[in-house]
Amino acid sequence: MTANLVKQLLPFLNWPRVDGRSLSHDFFAGVAVSLLAIPQSLAYAQLAGVPAYYGLYAAFIPSIVAVLFGSSALLSTGPVAMTSLLTAASVSHITPPGTAEFVSYVTLLALLSGLFQIGFGLARAGVLLNLLSHPVLMGFINAAALIIALSQLSALTGIAVPQTDHFLVDIWHVLSKPEALHGMSLAFGLFAMLLLYGFRRLTPQLPGVLIMVMILTGLSYSTSFAEHGGSVVGVIPTGLPSISAPAMSWRATMALLPAAFVIALISFMEAMSSSKVIALKTRTGWDENQELIGQGLAKVVAAFCHSMPVSGSFSRSALNLASNAKTGFSSLVAAGFVLITLLYFTPLLYHLPKPALAAMIVLAVANLIDLSALRHAWQAGRDDGIAAALTFFATLVFAPNIQNGILTGIIFSLCAFIYSRMSPRVVLLGRRADGTLLDAGHDGLPVLHPKIAALRFDATLFFANVSFFEDAILKLERENPQLEYILVAASGINHIDASAIEMLRRLVRRLHECGITLAFSNTKRQVLDVIERTGLAAEVGEANIFGSEDAALNALLSRLDMDRASGAAA
């Protein structure tokens, strides 16, 4: 086994050599990340609908596996808001939250989504991420962030309502019961928000989340918040998670497969965005397929540790980077502090009020809401705008099954892509005074010559759009009865298939019968190779295939002059 293969299988061997200075940076960065990761993990476990300690489990062993086998050493992995929401939404429509079966299905979902990512990575299928366009992603993120914030209303207000299959109905149930408001819960939640916002604006260098948790936990204990009807984290088992295979169910597996695919896609998009920032800031490379494997292994390990799906965290990775971490050792340090918490400090978290966790979630996702991105998508193009808006509203309507919202956006984008390739842009060309050919309609240019027309086809020429190309040529022929030459400026054609070759062969013969010659210019080498191999070049005529538009026009005009001269002589 070669050294390169070993390093490919064990990416952590590629970390820079550790010295005293880098070890110091990594240690303090790991401490800083752990101070944020521990309270966040508790909050995101609440968002996922599982016991709070599942979040700590997810921040321990899975984070170690992710950094050891991923390609981005400074990427911090663990519970995140989007993946947690997707987890709760995906499992809640199969079994009611709060049940043992619900928790079991959450670990199964972690396994399935992890296997998807490992499979994508081994197949070198990172390119599949392109299925998720930026407008679709932004439409989904905005809607999901709004759903996450609204989903915390019940915890913030202390109004307990039964969950239904319609998220908006659940929100209405909360808002329509002001008489059930629990004043202390609302006060704790608002105070937590005020503290978090104040720390973020005034003293961002301090671990504001941890300080808020300590203050609110102390207040909860001193005011007997739980005895007055408030909801607290409660008992967190001390010690390490047991290692065992998640319970398997064929019915649940089949029901969760679509959600597992979406979680694999979305969670990796989160990890990818952080990895790209890290690579840019540190001037290092990263391998998207290796990162898929690392993130997938982390999810699989999370399933065997009785935990929830994990992902790369943008906020914790940014903190890791800002703390000047040098290697993945910082993530190992952070995991070590999570371990210490599990072993010794879980009793201190008993009185942590759940409204404080809800406040933490709301402020964390507030930064994700960016409605201007939807406007920019519309400005870029109608299809992009529709994709973003459709994904946004579909995600809200389908909630809590929000995975259906992003699937709707993906399907629309693919359909729009196929449709655009079936009816691409065909431009009738005119000639400027300097000889260049441009869009005649857009630039107000006159036609080339009563007997010569030129058009440009801006797309791959393949089976789905050959009829569109043929119709454009025939329309040009019908509307210009004096035509003797039609020039195809082929600079925009990157590929041509067998269907296109047969269409062109048929078109050349038909036009020839009408006394019209079909010519080509600026044909790319790969297209010209296909034309020559299939014998189409011989039918078109080597003299009708030109290297440039100028050469084509000069030659065709010369032919017309020669025809005119010979006609006059006759």
C-alpha cells in the first residue's frame, strides 16, 4: 500500500506537523468551540425532538470521526439547526414525537443519510450537488429558518399544543391560545434573547451563549422555575453513550429514504459552504468527495451512538477559524470538553430552562433569513426567481414535511433546465460596419444580404432540440424567398449527437432542392470531428465549412458576385 493511498484513506495524516505554537492555537480554539457547541447541542436536540443529551452525544464521537476522515481539518461537525429541523420533520409524519419509536427512527435516519453520503463520496458523485441550485437552496433556507423560528413559539410561551400534520395549523393553535401563556417561560425566553443579542453586539469576544446558559440556569434554580410549571432540560444521564446498531424497520426505512436523501444533500451543502470559506481563508485545498465520506461516516457513527444526524456547522467552524486553529486537533479538544461534560457536569444542566434553548435557536437562525436573495434570483432570470419563490412557499405549505419543499424546487429547476435546452436561443445576425456579426434585432442591424442570412444557435445540438433548430432554419427559408445561402455561426454549439446529424443531413438535402446552400462557420473541433466521421461534411461540402465568420461571408459574397457576372455574360 503506497503512502499516497494511506493518506487518502486516512486524511488526518495530511494535517500540518504539530509544534508547540500550533498546539497552543488548536487547544484554545477547541475550548472556544466547545463553549459554543455544548449549549448549541442541547438546543438542537430539542429542535430535533429528541432528549437533550442526544445533542451532546452527537457533538462527541461523530465530531471526531468527521474531522479524522473529512478533507477540511477546521470544519466543526455536530448538531446544526437545519439538519435538526429536517430530522424532526421527517420522522414526525411517521410516528408521534416524544415516543421511543420516534427516537429510534431518528437514529435510523442518521444511518440512512450517512450511507447516502458515503455512497456519493465513494462513487465520486460530488457533482450531484449541482442538482441543488443556489435559488432553490436560498428559497429553502429562508423558509426553513422561518419555520425553525416559529416552531419555538410553543417553548418560548409555554403554550403546549398537540402537533398535527400541518405546521401552520400548529402555529395558529399557539397564537390562538393567549390564555394558556406561561408568563415565566416568556420572561425567561425574552431575557435569554436580550442577553444573547447584547453579548453579540457589545462583547462578541465573550462566550455569550455559555454565559447566558449559566445565568438562566441559575435563575431557573433560584426561582423554582420547574415547580412553577416551566419546562427544563431535566435529567441528563452521566457517562458515555452505549454503542449498538440502530433498530431497523423495513417500513420505516422505505418511508425515510426520501428524507435521508434530502438530509444528505442539505447537510453537505452546509458543510461545503463552510469548507469553501476555510479553504479560501487558509489557502488550502479540499476534496468534496472525501468530505462526503467524512460527513457520512460521522452520521453512521452517530446512529450507532444513539444520536441524531450531524453536519458541518458554519458558526462553530467560523469560530474555529477566527480562533486561529491550525489543525483538526482543535476539534479533538472540543470533543474532549464535551466528554468531560458528559462525565462530570450533566447534573448542572438539570435546571436549564427550555425557553433559553428556544431563544438560542431563534437567534441562531435569524442570520439565515435573507429575503433579498429571492429578489436577486428573480433579477438574474425568471426561471431562477420562480424556482426560489416556489421552493420558499412549497416549504412553508408542506411543513412539517419540509423535504417536499426542496424536492419541489429541484424538480422545477430540472424541468426548467430541460425546457430551456429544448428551446434555446436562436439569434438572427446582422453585420456592423467593422465586420463583426451581432444580434440583428437587439442591435438594430440590417440583414447581411437579400440572398444571405446568418444565425447563431446558442446551445448543444442534441435530440431534445433538433426540431427547434430545424424549425428556425425552415422559418428563415420561408420568410426570405430570395435566399441562396444560410450561414450557421456554430461558435455556440459545443456538442452534437446522432439525432442532430440526421436532422442536418435531411435539412441539407431539403434546402438544396430549394436552391439554398447551408454553410457553417466557427465550428468547434469536437463538433467538426463528429461531422467528418459521420460523412455529413461531404454532404455539406468542404467548401461550405469555414473557420471564421469573415471568411464565410467573404466567400459567399464572392460567389454571388461570380454568379452575377456569369449571368450578365450569358
